[in-house]
Amino acid sequence: MSPASEILTLSAVELRRRIGSKSLSPVELLEACIERIGALNPAINAITATCFERARAEARAAEAAVMRGEALGLLHGLPTGIKDLEDTAGLLSTYGSPLYRDHVPEQDGAMVARVRAQGAIIVAKTNTPEFGAGANSRNPVWGATGNPFNPTLNAGGSSGGSAAALAVDMLPICTGSDTGGSLRIPAAKCGVVGFRPSPGLVPVERRPFGWAPISVVGPMGRTIGETCLLLAAQAAMDPCDPLSYPVDPRSFLLPQPCDLASLRVAWTEDFRVCAVDPGIRTTMRQRIASMRHLFRSCDQVTFDFGEAHRCFDVIRAVSYVGRYHDAYQNNRDALGPNVRANYELGAAMSLADFAWAHMEQTRIYRNFQATFQDYDLVLSPTTPVSPFPWKQLYAEEIDGQKLANYYQWLALTYVITLVTNPAVSMPCGVDHRSMPFGLQVVGPFRGDRALLSAAHAMEQAFDAIPGLQRPRPNLANLSKPVPELKSIVTHPPTVR
């Protein structure tokens, strides 16, 4: 292994420590990342637009600041990937849509600005489905992202580019966002960590319905510690988001010690409403058998999620009607099938449907919160199926059950979106097909710190238990380009 490769295997926390102690140059780290992107991105297509020369200038400035003894931000000198749903000043931001093929924003989005203010060096954008619709990161602007463990399979979505880039150490930290599972699902499929924070913890200014908690932005990392480091840079109170609230961002830096033996854990295969592949059910039972001794108690629990599918249909569709009304009316054919389907579903709904959905969400929320009177955590699989080919847009059927639409296979994560509890997907060995298995860990309402502390303790414990460790892709299998991943691109974007 070359010295550059050894650097890239270090955690973001350790990289930041070495930069601060003057034992690692931000320039050296950036060049190692650029070299890794050049070597492996042709095989998985995780990285889209890049700004290497600007990043090089920023890395030199970051090194100079260290040598002058200046105060350094939490992410000082760390190369960073930004999901291509977020605006980045001077860097192509397409949202995966042909409508924005050549869109270069003049300013950063609110979250991007906070990350940059903490010293992050923004190197590139990461791939996503068009407008983030769906959990297969493919679009007509950049093509598809392949899974680092097998590029013919999908990397999940909608933060699939970020998850795949992290899995092969292209970048030490990457951002994501989550409506129905877009932070958690790609993390599960690529063997990394994706954290859906409580709504408002990381402010979002691009959400069209400011008081609706369905969509959040948040951190991804290879470990819980990395994820906490990025979260500490993202969290804030910001007038742009009416759901934001006072918070001490640095309190997320080091998860508090957690005694797993004191925790009461509930677990489920399916929340009683989600279709799940038999192989994933078997894997979940095996994982629970391997970890249950860690906890005070570990009980299989039955949940009541009522009409969660219809409820999520309405709430999701309404947001699409608000966001894409003009685009649909003016240029319907320029929108992809997933976006059109969501818009049309919402446009056919009534105010009565909207009122019912919010009442049902409230009922589901209250039922779920009662779980935490008896338990500290809820565990489930993150996804109901092993990664399938990226050419298959979505899972149409699971265990013989025909699914109603293109996103119902995300139900294990979107039922948790409905209750708004913080949730993290963390690596937990491999599934029945030797692909990464993600464990979804759900914490109490507004219990982000407690959840991350527990997940950190679980991660440390899993490292010593056969079958529970984080899987790593074989980089040697990614040495050859996979041109097919870009075959769905109609016209290449203008990269500036």
C-alpha cells in the first residue's frame, strides 16, 4: 500500500488531528484524494462535477493558516464531497436534472456555507437521482453510480454518490439528505454510516414547506466518529429554517460514553407494514443473535404503523406539487418519470386527503413514541433487499408482493421519516448475498446525542464480533472503467 493510500484509510477525525498538529499537509491529503478519484471513479461514477484547481489553492491556503498558528475550523483542510442537490458557489449544481445541466450557483446553500466556514475544502459534487427522487442514483445528466462492492449493482440513493465515494476512501467526509431514507439507504448498501438527524438540527433553506419535517440534510461518514464531526459543522440555529432550534454544535464532536449493558433494545424485521426479502429477514435474525448479549434486554416488538404507506404517499406528493408545479406545467417532458409520478399523484389529491394524512401521521407518531417508555433504541434492517442491478430503476416486487409505486421498497426507512425520530444506518456485516448489510438504529424523539453515543458504542463492540464488522470493498476490482454507468447520459454537462 502506498503512503497516499495509507493516508486515505485514516478516519476524518484522525486526519483533522494530524492537520492541526502539523504532521499532515492539507495539500498532501487533497492530492491523495484527487489521485484516488481519478483511479476509481471511472468504475463507480460517484463523483460528478469537480473543482480541483480551486481546491488546490484552498489547500495551500489551509496549510499556510496552520503554519501561522491561526484558529482552525472543525473541518480545516478536509476534502469534502457535496451531494448534487445542494448549491455550491462557482461549482456546477445540476440536481441530476437536464433543466439545470449548466447551472452554476453564485452562492452556497446554507448548509454548504457552514461546512465551508469550518474549513472544509469542497472538491466535488456527488451523484444523485434526478431531484433526489428515488433510491437508485442515476440520472440523465451524469449517469448511474455503481455499488463499490459490485459496480453492476446500485449504490442506493438518493445520496448514493456520497456513500460510494466514502466506501472507497475517495473523500473523508460527504454530505447527504433524506426524505424517505436517502441518507440511510445508500449508507447501508455501500457499508458506511448515514445519519438522519431530527428535523431542524441541520437547517434547510431549500425545503419549500418550511414547517414540514419530511426532508432533512445531514452527515455521512465511514464511522460514527466521522459522521459526528461533520454533524458538528452542520448543526445550527438558522432563521432560514423555522424548524431549527438552539443547539450546541460542538456537543456532537465526541459521543458521550454509553454503557450498552444498560440499554433496553426493541427490534423488528418489518415494522409489521414493510415487505422484506426472506434473506434479509434471516440476516437480521442472525445479527440480533450475535449482538443481543451486548444489551440489558433485546426484544422483538410488534408496532402499529396504521396506514403508513398511504400517509407517506400524500405527504411526499404534496411537497412535489409545491416544488415542481412550474416545471411540470412549463416543461413536463424534461422531468424524469419519478418526479412526474410524484407530481401527478399529488395533483390528483384533495384537501381532505392532506388533512387525513397529517392526522394519521400524528397518530402514528404518538403510537411510536410510546415505545420509548420501555425501550431506549429500536433496531431494524435499513433496506428490505440486497442491492439489485442499477439498470433496474427500483424494486417492483419483494417476496412475491407487488409494490404500489417506485418508492414503496423504501418503507423500512420512510416509516421512521413519518415519526421524525433521529435514525442512523450503520454497517453490520454482510447479507445473504455477501453485500453490505445496514442496521437501522432509531433513537428517542430529539434524542440525537443519545442515539449517536449508543451507535458509537455499538460500532466499537461490533469490531470485535465476527460477522458484525464493517465490510470493505476490494479496490482491485475497481481498477477498470465501467463506461456503461454513463450510458444513460443524453448530453454531457458543461463542467466549469
